[in-house]
Amino acid sequence: MIIRQMHVNEADKIRQIDRSEQIDRIYKMNGGQLETVPVGHECPTWDEEHTDEMVDRFRRELEQGGTAYGAFDGEVLAGFGVLGHRFRGRNQDQLQVDLMYVSRPYRRQGLATRIMNELSRVAKERGASYLYISSTETESAVGFYRANGGNLTEEVDEELYQQEPEDIHMLKKL
């Protein structure tokens, strides 16, 4: 498996990602604390419309100065992550993990951690002190970010909250 920087002309490769997942539990914020909620359902992979939105989001972020890293199994994209271009936070010292997905057959092999490490390295090189993480509320996503240094933030980015109010917002110190 090779982890390498991706370029804007590779945006269509993210169509190869199978984001489907069995979701047994999600998290919700309750009084500043994480609360576990059982759900028990299968989340399907992206439909064509959602896939087009993800490809456009990937392209747009890279065209504006963001950075992407992908895990490749030969020519197959097994996972990817995108570091946002825009600094956030009161001190303008945070860069967002904008997208992070690993295809179902490739999970639990350390790929997301390796991608996260590359995004962290690039963020530090760009002068960020923190990664801002707006994570889907699934137990697997929140658990991954927490295991990789993410902690609940007391200062939620209002723009990102408005876009995805169910997300769990975290910071990772770099």
C-alpha cells in the first residue's frame, strides 16, 4: 500500500471508495458530553448525486490550496483525506480535516492513521497548531479521531456546525 499526495486531476478516483458501513452506535452531544445512542443500521455507499458532490468538494478544496493524500493499492484508491486550505479558529491556527474516508475492504489496516499523519505533517508545515475535525457522529469515526489525538472542542466553528449540525467537533493538537 502506497500513501502519496493526490492532485486535483485525480478527483474522480474517489468514486472508487465504498463508504458503506454497519453502524451500531452514534454519538450526540448532550450538555458538552458525548452520549452514545444505539441505531443499528447499514449505511450504504454514496449514490451518484452524493458522489458527484464529494468529487466537486475534493476538486474545489485542492484548487483553493488544500492538500489531499491517498492510500493506493496498485491503481485502486483505498482511502483518502483532504486538508482544508483555510485557517480557522479565533487565532487562525487551525486547518480542517475536510474529508477522510477508507473503503470498506481496506479498513482496520492503519490506512486512515497513516493519511492522518500526513495531513498533520502538512498542517504543521503550513503553520497550523491544530487540526479542526468535524466528524460524522458514527462510533467508528469519532473513535478513530479520538484514538488519533482528537479531543472535543469547546469552541465550535459556527460555519462548519451550520453545514453539519450533527457532527462531533474536535481539535487535534499538532
